[in-house]
Amino acid sequence: MPMRMRRLRRTEALRRMVRETRLDPAQFIWPLFVRSGKGLRAPIGSMPGVSQTSVDELLRDAEKAVAAQIGGILLFGIPDTKDATGSSAWDPRGPVPEAVRAVKREFPHLVVVTDVCMCEYTEHGHCGLLTPSGEVDNDATLELLSREALAHAEAGADIVAPSDMMDLRIGHMRRALDMAGFTQTPIMSYAAKYASAFYGPFREAAESTPTFGDRRSYQMDPANGGEALREVRLDVEEGADILMVKPAGAYLDIIAAVKRDTQMPLAAYQVSGEYSMIKAAAERGWIDGDRAMMESLVAIARAGADMTITYFALEAAAALRNR
């Protein structure tokens, strides 16, 4: 007799029983944007529900994260001043180190991941030092990234996550952390980060739009898949503890390939454009926003991601609780 596949789809209870991919709030990492000040919560126009906050307001968000039992938070800093070297990035009194100390003091068991990059801190908006000709100087940038990672580790960050896409930065950062005594601080590498159009709203949130050119000379070409595997293998060799693919939704094939190839802990970043498109379509009544949110997150997990960085973290956790 032929198998009738619909038999196990007949009721929600049956569908739930045979479901292959399951989501848990512990898989979600919630990106947050922090800056100096007090009582500050400045909404991001292109990202409904997302704001820049001061540290005191960020603690309210951290409390929500703990209550929702999500896996952790990812911090991006917006400095008061920017310069050619991005020197605010390693200021121990900068917004990210201050936020890390505050969160770990109030919520010691919440995992705090910090983004390590120069683009928010440089006056030109690129992810590293510039040569006189205006190109990003890969090797000169490595020391600055390591300095930033050390500032975050010293503040108490559980994981540092370099997003710059400079060659050799994982090995350089690992050595710097180890020499300073932070041998137990993991590195989550933005290992396959593509030069994507889906980052648009983030540039507003992080105030990191380049003042000239773009980032295609150091972020990956969206047409390349095999190159992603070479990138992640190099990062594994250099000492990365967790790999990341960014963006997520348009790169499910890359997520699946990286997981198959490495079997390493794997994160995927559901980026601002993915979030904002679902929000905008839902606001117009074109799609069911909650279903689209959950379907997109299931797809990322089904592709092989062990954890998903998503602006939907709280909403998705609530939806899972209510099922």
C-alpha cells in the first residue's frame, strides 16, 4: 500500500509530534544598541520596535531577555565621538563596556556577546584604518580590533564577536586575549559575512553608513558559496569557537553547507532588512507577520543554525510560550 503523507498532518497535535525542527528561546540572541546618557530610548525609524538606548534603559531590556529565557544579547555601541582610528572602540568607559558591566552585575547568568568592529567608531564609517589612498588597511586594523575585544573581555563580556571581515583577525584576537589571561573567552566569528543590501536599516541604528564607497572589498560577494567554506575553515584554524553566517534568510544554502563542512557551533544573523521587510509587509496587511516571523526562524534552524541572532527574539519567545 502506498504511504499517505497527509495522515500525520491531520491535526496540530499530530503535526507537533512529528515536527523535525523545533525552536527554543535559548536559541535566540537579541541585538541591542547602546549609547551614553540616561533615560534614553530613541526609536529607529526603519526598524519598528528597535531603539538606541542608554545603559539604564538597556537594563530594562536585559530584564525582559531574562524573563523570556532567550539565549543572550548582542551589544552594538554608538560612541559620543568618532575619529579616524575609531579610538572610542576600546575606551573602557565607552557604551559597550559600561553596558557589559551593568548587565553582568544585574543579570550574571545572561550571556552577553559584544560586536567587535570599527565602523561605528570611525568618522569615515569603514571597518578599519584607512591607507592614504582610502583603502582599508587590513593588517594595521588587527591591533585595534584586538584592543577593542580586550576592552570588552575586561568588562566581563561572555563572548566577543568580530564582524569586520579583516583577514587573520581571529588568530590575532585569540593571541591577544590569551596573553591577557582571557583564555576562556570564546570568539564568535562573523566568518561568512556578505556585502548585502539587507543591512540598510542597521546602518541607521548603528550610525555606521560609510561616508564614501562601500564594503565590498572586504565583505563577501553574494555570488560566492565555495569562498564561504574557505573563509570559515580559516577561522576555525585560527581559533574561532563559534562561526556565523550573515545574513541568514537569503543564505540558507551557505548555513547548510557550513554546518555540514565544519560541524562547529553555528550562528546565523537574521539581519535588519529581513526583520524590517516582514514588519513592513505585516503592517500593510500583506502577510501574517507572526507566521512569517516564525517560518523564517524555523527555516534558519532547519538549514543548520544552532543559534539565531534576531530582532524578533522577544516576540518569537512569546509566540513559542503561547503555542
